[in-house]
Amino acid sequence: MNSQTPKKTIAIDMDGVIADVEPQLIKYYKQLYGITTTLSAIQGLTGAEAFPEDASTKNILRQPGFFRTLEVMPGAVAAVKKLMENYEVYIVSAATEFPLSLFEKIEWLQEHFPFISWRNIVMCGDKSIIHTDYLIDDHCKNLDFSRGKAIMFNAHHNLNQHQHLRVYNWDEILELFEKEGC
Ligand SMILES: [Mg+2]
């Protein structure tokens, strides 16, 4: 790449993309409501269908520690580092609906992705304002309005949605960008 050419930009979502949120939802659903569910049981269900007792309040997402203690999605750290060699990478999270999550998400990024500058972290509400060349996200509500190329990270709630390029893991994302060849 010519050093004078600006790098193309990638917006990367947090929950369900670099942070493994599904096991955490299952764990907190059990803690808050005493109801046990499993990863296999929620496949193909919306969030409200998978966790019906929490659907109206979204209390799980307001619990202290929920976002701070999420596991990193397998392969995400190395893959994001690799992408940063050739792309300008932004972490973009629609976090303002859950104010406590803002600080927890920043701390989580500092722990697991300390190589990402604060300048490249965007905490927002509506992601349709994001104008990157690529958006990697698990929610069609964000991908449907992406100005750039949309890449859908597989999740229980998007199994029945087929309007975007689907990837199942970070290895597939790296392969995809290798094919992009820039
Ligand atoms: Mg997400």
C-alpha cells in the first residue's frame, strides 16, 4: 500500500463480535431469574425469545460487572491486531442505552485490547452515523444501515437473517480481508 494512501476504515462492534456475550447472558439469566437455558436452546431465537423474563426491562444489561467480565471472543485480539496493520480500525459500540456499560467497556478494552487508542473507540447510540468502509456487527439493525460493506458476525439472534455476508469466527474475517487485498 502506498504510504500516502489513507487506510480504509473498519468499524468493529463489541458485544457478540469481540466480546462473547451469549454465555454471559445465560449465566446472568440464571442468576437473576433462576431460569436455566443453553447456547443450543437459544439458536435462532431473538433476544426477547431467548430471555423472555428480561425482555421488557433488560435488567441483565444493567447489572454491575456484566460488561466488565465478558470473555474475549476467540481469536479476536490477534485478528484485530492483524487488521490494524493495513486498516484504520475503530471499536464502535452502541452503549449509551446502558450508562454503566460505558466505563466498563472502556476498562474492558484497556485490559484486553490495550493497543487500541482511545481515539479509535466510539461509544454511541445510533450506529447509522458511522461512515466506515466496513462494519463488522452481529445486529441487522446496525448492518442494514451501514454505509460501507456489512459483515455479519454469527449469533443466535441472526441465524434467520440472510441479507448480509455471514462470518462464524475471526479466522473467517481475516480470510475475507486477505481476499479484499488491500
Ligand atoms: Mg453486538
